[in-house]
Amino acid sequence: MFSLVQLESFVAVAEELHFGTAAQRLNMTQPPLSRQIQMLEREVDARLFERSSRRVELTEAGQTLLPAARRILDLCTKTDLDVRRVATGDAGSIVIGYTAIAGQTGLPTILRLVKERLSGVSLVLREAVSTDQLDMLANGSIDIGLLRPVVSRAGIVDRRVLDDRMVAAFPLGHQLATGRGVMIRELDSLPLMMYSTAEARYFHDLVLRLFDSAGARANVTQFASQIPALLAFVAAGLGISLVPASTMRWAPREVAFEELRGPAGLEQLNHANLHVAWNESNGNRAVARLLELILADDGEVFDGVQ
């Protein structure tokens, strides 16, 4: 079997059609170059060059070998570069999980980061609620999650990347939609579009804590696991809901929003922050490179995003 050194020697001579010039190009002397060509000719059992004192020409066999030799050398060079890029995290594949809201807020920032800084990395995107993402991180079916910090999980690390807060969502024209904010106690007993305990536990518990902080009763009349569904219920006039402020940019026009007001300490309680999470045992170098970019300067790449 011929070697890459033999192919490189052959291509150099075939392109230069001069052994001396080809040897200089390869930073070697002419005798070793001639030996490489002779060994290659023995391997393929064919004469590759017609040599004379005045010129060097490719034989028909040499003309046949030249394009294939170039392809082989190009493939080897590309493979070498690809392996090095994967090893450094500049290439590879990353599976990212995201919630419906993260798909509108944090995810676009990450997509831009990859496009601008890790163009050799391919992404697979999977929408899932936060609890499902934790399971997927644990079993390795996603590499990075954009989620709400539902519960802690052994081996799963998370960092806050985006500040958010809950606001009240009303059907357009509702008497409490004044633009001046709303006291949580004013929401007492109003029909509440609520988060599912199974799939949206983070928001379910947060809403109850907000109501409890003001001594208000949550009159739950509908459940949903995804915020777009809750907003659709509100737009249809079925009731009110509490949703992250980041949804205001793309909510239905039939929905009006009000800032929440309440007892002292409400600001400390009213957090619905978005976190990036990953499995600390993940050995994908591309994941490590992307996390470095996401968390650079304490996540400042997300400044201004909501």
C-alpha cells in the first residue's frame, strides 16, 4: 500500500514536472524524492513518469492517478483539521433543549454566538419543559438546557443567564388593566389560568407563593403546561394569568399586562430567571466552548435580552 509521503511526492513532481523544483517545494533533496516515486511505481505496478534529460512528463497511468492522489491528500488534510477543531471545541455537534419562552428570549442569543464564534459547530434544537430537560440532561439526550431552576439534580450544573419577573396578564379592556400596575390582592378570586404541576412546577409554585405573600386566593379554573397556551386562554377572555415579563414582546394583541405590586419583599420573591444547565460529566469539547461563551463576563452576552 502506498503512503501519504509517496502521494505527496508524486503530486509535487506531477505539478512541477521537474524533480529538482519538486524537491525544493517539499524541503528535501532530489535523491530521496526519486526513491519515493520509485517505491510508489512499484506499489501501483505502473510507470508514472516519462523521464529524459530535458523534461518530465506524466504517463497515462500518472494522469489517471493524479486527480485521485489530490483528493486523497485533500481529504487527509481536511480530516486532520476537523479532528483538531473537534478536539478544541471549534467543531462538532451540540443538542440544546429549550422551553417555549427561552425559544423567544435566550435561545436566539445562543444561536448568534454559535454562528459568529463557533461556525463549525452544528446544533440540534429540542423544545421541552424544564422538568423534562433535567431528565434529558441526566440521560445525555441533550447537552445544554435553557430552563427554569425547578429542582436541583445530582450532576447537573446550572447558572443564571437572564433575569425575568412575573407580570399579570389580562384580557384587553379588563378593568384592572390600567397601565398603573396591579396589587396582587386585587387578583383574589379572579379566574386564574394556571400552570400544570407536572410539567410547569416551577411557575406553578412561584404563582402560589406570590398569591400567598399578599394573602390572596388563587382561583384556578384552567391548567396548561406552556405559557403560549395560557396567553391564548387570557386572549379568549377566560381569565387572567401570571406570566414572565419576557412574553410581553410576542403575546397576542388581545392581552394587556400589568406590573405586580404587593407587600414589602415582593421584588425579592418575584423572580422567574432563565438558567443554562449542563451535565458536569459531559465530555463534549464543543459544549465546553459554548458554555465559556455563554457565561463570559457573568453572562453579559444576555444583557438587554428579555
